[in-house]
Amino acid sequence: MAASQDIPAGMENFVVGLIGMGDMGRMYAEKLSEAGWRILACDREDRYDSLKEKYSANKNIEICRNGHLVSRASDYIIYSVEAAVIDNVIASYGPSTKMSAIVGGQTSCKSPEIAAFEKHLPADVDIVSCHSLHGPSVDPKNQPLVLIQHRAPDASLHKVEAVLRCLNSKFVHLTAREHDRITADTQAVTHAAFLSMGKAWHANTQFPWTMSRYVGGIENVKVNLMLRIYSQKWHVYAGLAILNPEAREQVAQYARSVTDLYKLMLVGDLDGLRTRLFAARDKVFGTAAWGGDGGRPLIEPSVLSSFALGQPSDDDPPRANNHLSLLAMVDCWAALGIVPYDHMLCSTPLFRLRLGVTEYLFRTPALLDAALVTAVEDQTYRSDDLEFTFAARAWAECVSLGHFETWRKRFESTQEFFEPRFAEAKVVGDQMMKKVFESSKP
């Protein structure tokens, strides 16, 4: 039972159900139980014994054998399962939902989730969905937490807010459609860039932190973000890209932008590159000195030189990079009319870091010009850029065909290649994001 001063009258015996005890499900269970809420939770039945043992000492968490037992006894049920299977899971357990309960989900794409709720839940059940816009290892304090009051009175929304207030996140109230547009705008293109980056290094059997040309400045961020993305579960990114129609188009446009820019590089068209990318810069970033409103940069330049996984070699000094992945990101945003600053309220820590490093490149004239000259005149990165172009097009094709299994195989093969450095990358990445987060506070 939560402390009486923490909850509204009438919620003293309120029970929270969690269906799905993956990384986010466990984080929610542990945070909510620490605040005193009674939790009923379950996962696949083959995980019942291990979860039962794991939480045996926590008197506020009861592990159930299946979702039927959670649904019939909980006042607020959160489905924390993969987007690809959300319909099947809700179809199985939704009919068992307690009368007048509140139900929501944690998927990154709300369209299929809401459709499944409407299809399978009893009519007397309220729907208030949610989405914490950060990973399970990130402190939820002050991070955006989207609440979607889809089919529920204000009283039910207030109960959900009362339960989730212990996360100390910032509530952002959206519709399901607004949520999907914003998550596409803030994540689809940047995910495609770093997924393709890792695939290219994998194809060339390169560990970039061992090569001087990928150490220092912007390279530190690129390598750390790539490793952080590949250290996560494959479905975290697959669901967003494949199930969200707007994300699907953005991934396709990113592949077109990469291809078009690479062709300009191959023919040595420096003027064409400058014209196209200067126009994209002005469209996305405006003409202000820094940021969408002329304010200070999202990332202080001093941060970029910190947190490297490798060290430059005297025999192979750092050199200019054309940063094709970041050039294409801005070209893609410009083509789609996306201004990423419009969604900063709902931005994830990773997105702020990705946008910050891209902003730094495009808002530093000497750095941008060096990248464009390198793209045309320096052959050093040509092999890497070829594999990067192949990777971007392959991800786009996988998304357009809706092939979850193909996505999984592509992702996990590269994940296995980089896995030995995940632990170190997580420590360095956490330090980097903390530094960026602290420096971005008003």
C-alpha cells in the first residue's frame, strides 16, 4: 500500500498490474513498488520461476503465472511488451480485465496498440496509455512521460498520474496520433543513421575506436551512440520503424538522401553538395547563430572531446571526416519539412545528443566546409561510405517490406560483432548523456 499522503482518497488499495517484465517492465515494477504501490506482474510462463525468485524479498511485488491473473485483479494494467506482438498479447489477456479498470501500454508506436485495445478490451474498461521517452537504464527524473487519455474520464487520468508521479518525470499529454508523429520525427531518421553506421563498420570488420580517424570530437559521440543503440533489444527500434507509417517514410527518405549525397561525392560535385546542404541547413536550423531559436548549442564543444573509447595514434593522426551520416540526416529532415526543435519537449536523451552533434557540425562553418571538401577530395572514407549507403538502403527495404524477422537477423548479427565493448560503452555513454543533460538545463 502506498503512503496515504502520496495518493488521492479512494486509492489506498489500488493495485497496478504489469504484463511484460522486460527491461522497462522491471524498471516500472521496481520504481512503483519503492513508492509503496502494490504490484501484480507477469511475463512468459517460462520466466515465472526466475521472476518469482528475483522478487521474493519485495513484499509489494507479486509475480503471477500469466496475464489473466494480473488482469482480473488489477485496477490499472500496463502492457509492456514488444510492439510486434502487442495485438496477440492483448487478445489473450484483454478479455480478463477487471471491470472498470484502466489499461495502457508502453509501446513506442501507439496506432497498433490503441487499435488492439479497442478491439479486444471490454467496453467498460478505460484506456489511458503511456510512454516513457527514455531507456530503462536512464533515470526517469525530469524525462518526458507521454500520457494518452484515449477512452477515459478525467478521474481515470488522474489515477494514472497519481501512480506514475513517483517516477518524477514530466507529463506530456498527447493523442495517439500526435505521439506517433513526434516519435517518428525525433527518432526514425536518427536511428536509421546510427543503425547504418554500425552495419557499415561491421561490413568492413572495423572497430572504429581502434582507428585514429574515428577518435575525438564528433567521432566520440557517433561511436558511443552506435554502440548504445546496438546494445539494446532489437525490437525497441524495429517496432517504431516498421509499425509507424510516418517513420517508414522517413527511413525511406533517409536512404534516398544518403544515396543522392554519395553520388554527388563520387562525381566530385562540390558546388552541388554545398548548394544542397546549405539549403538544408538553413531550412532545418534557420539562420540563427545556434539552435532553433538562436540560443546556446545543445552540446557544448568541450563535451565532444571527452568520453572517447580509444586514443589517437601518432602513426595515424585524426583527420577530417565527411560525416555522410549526419549530412544525410539534415538533408532528410529538410526534404520532409521536419524541424526537430519543434519536439524538444518530447525529446529523449539520445535524441538531444544526436541532434546536438548534428547541430554542432552544421553550425560550425569551418567544420561543415571541411566535411564537404573531404567528401569530394579525400578517398579515405570511400569504402566506409559505400557500405554505409548499402546499409541505409537495406534498412529502408526491410522497413518497407515490414519484415520483423529480417530486421532481427540484421540487427543481432551486428550486435554480436560489437558486443565485447557494450559494457564499457554504456559507462562512457551514461557519463556523456549526464554531462549533456546537465549542460542543457536552463
